[in-house]
Amino acid sequence: MKHALILAAPAATTTREFAFWILAIIAVAAGLGMVLARRAVHCAVLLAVVMLSLAVLYAMLGAPFLAFVQVIVYTGAVLMLFLFVLMIVGISSADSIVETIKGQRLWAAIGGIGMLVLLALVIGHAAIGPAAPAKPGFGSNNVNGLAQLIFTTYLFPFEVTSALLITAALGAMVLAHRERTTPKPTQKTLARQRVAGGRPTPLPGPGTYARHNAVDMPALLPDGSTSDLSVSEVISGRAAGDTEGVAAGALARGTDTASGDPGTGDRSDTEEA
Amino acid sequence: MVSPAHFVALAVILFVIGGVGVLVRRNAIVLFMCVELMLNACNLAFVAFARMHGALDGQIIAFFVMVVAAAEVVVGLAIMTAIFRARRSASVDDASLMKY
């Protein structure tokens, strides 16, 4: 298999240098953005950028297998898991700017700079030599070399990994399981509740197609007034709880646009209410 | 010429960014993302050292780190959904029942 990523190792040095600096700048900028972005979704997307640029850096360092694992497992699976949990928790959840601990940001910045200085000193003192001469294990033979190591030298850690994964899967199932505290409602109890609730019939449908083709149009009653019950609470709640205003406004717009093009009555107009 | 030292320096910078994120942010999911960033930075250093020594052991360790990180994310996010279900909040400040 001759893939561009596998052949990237012996590429021209200027190309490698150019690619490294571009990717390094992208990765650091996305990392900083991740720390600074207030919305959790933006953080997730920026983390994906960091991970993808790291994947390309792995390929440059002669690790094509890890590059693909990074894209498939990390960006594909782990980050998608993050996004699923974000959907449960609420996609618009944003951090508040108020500091709960006084001076937390300042001390965090000082600690970060201290850590950076410390690590930079360590690296400056360490003798990090140039890259070893290219071997087949860093190019087209990467997967074979890794497999040989995993199934000989690192066989025991590899087997222990399976126990870890089983434990993690079981733990996730136990933690995410919800115990039912109330008995499951049967059809009988639901029907009784409905009759006892004062309104056994379904709620009236919205006035879609009566005056306009949008679902937030309230139905018209026989006396010409509108029925608030006919519009879903989800839609009417968008206008900060002002159900009356939404219904009246939508009705007014409906009569305005009815003379225009009834087939393509503009949805955006009614949504901004 | 880009040497492994460049890659290790980049790994250090990313690690510090992730560490500062863990200290500053309060949304538990974002905290987890910052931890992931730190793990990724470590992986980059491992791969760079593997390239420097011309041996594949560093890549193997990076591979194991990925496996452990995946397991950690699964359990951590399950804990987070459990906490969110109980308290309706993903902020680490709200889960302070043991304080005082």
C-alpha cells in the first residue's frame, strides 16, 4: 500500500517544515480557543481541530497507524461521545463569567506560566537528538512492526487492556442506568387520569392552512377569536411566555401575507416573533 | 529542519494549555475535553521520542494511552450524565455537597 501519508516521512525538508509550523500554529490557536470559548459545543469543535492536526503530525513523525487511529477513534468516536453527552446536558450550556473562587483565573494563569517555564527548562536541559535514520517500521511497515511488538513484548499489557475495557463498559452501563422509582403507568391509569383531568378530548389542532401555512397560527373559533390552546406550548413559549402577543402577531402577519404568495408564506417572518 | 525537539515543544505548549483549561473552566464536560487535550499532548511527545530513538515502543505506549483515554471518557461521561440527572447542572461548582 503506497499512501501519501506513509510516504510523507522522506518528504522534502522544506515541505515538512512548512507543514509543521502551519499545523503547530493551528493546534495551539485551537487549543487556546478551546480554553477561552464559553460554549461547550465550540470547545468540542476546536478540540476536533487540535486532534486532526495532531493526526497529521503523527503521520509526519512516521506513525501512520496512530494517525488513522487518532482520526477514527479519537475524533470519530471519543469526540462524538462528548457531543452526545452535550446534547443530553444542553447544547447551549455556557460557563458563567463570574469567578466563584477569588483570583482563580489569575492564579491559574500564573500556574500555567510556571508549568510552561518548568517544562521548557526540562526540555532545554534534556538532550533531544535529531531523528534516528529512517527505518521500515516508520513507513510502509508500521502496522507490521506495531503488531509484532504488541503480540510479543507488550502482550501482557495488551491483555490487561481487555479487562479495562470490559470494566469501563460495565461501569458505564451501571452508571447510566436509571432505576424506576414510580410504577410504569398502564393504559388504564392513563385513561383515568385523562377523564379526571377535565379535558378528555384532544386539544384543538393549529390553524395551519386556515389563514397561513405555519404551525404557529392559532385556530379560529366560530366567533372569529383565536384559540390559544391550538398552538403548542413549545412554539408559543419562544416569545418569552407572551402567548397572547405571539398569537395576535402571527395572525396579523398571516392576513398580511395571505394576499401575497400563500404557498411560500415566509417562515422566517413568523419565527422572529 | 524539523527535529523531534520541535514536536516535544509543541506537546509541552498543548499540555500547558490543557492544564490551564482544567484550572479555569467549570463546566465538567469542558474540563474533560481539556484533560483529553493533555493526553493528546503526551501522545505527541511519545511519538516524537519514538521517532528520535528509531524504536516503535513509544508508538505502542501512545496507543495504550488512547485505549485508556477512551475507557476513561466512557466512565467519566456516564458519571456526568448521572450527576446531571440528579442535579440538573454540569458545573463542577454545584457538586459541593461535601464542603464544610
